[in-house]
Amino acid sequence: MITSKLTQKAQTTIPQPIRHALHLQPGDEVVYSIEGGSSHFEPRHRSSR
């Protein structure tokens, strides 16, 4: 399991193994959802990828 902490401004860094696996780059957007008491996020799909 990979973890990260929230800052005082409720920000977090997405760990490098996650960024790499999802092919995330600076400036990419992610979409958050809450399902069944768990939170999920995924990259926002772009037609240019």
C-alpha cells in the first residue's frame, strides 16, 4: 500500500509510483469520486493523449 499525508492546506502529493502507473504529468487533471465510503481518483480523459 502506498500512502501520502495531507498538508495544513489539505493538499497531498500523488506518489511517484502512482503518477508513473497512471502516466500523470504536471498540469494533468484528475477526477475524484466517493463510492461506498471509499474515495477514488483517475485521470481526466483527454482526446489528445
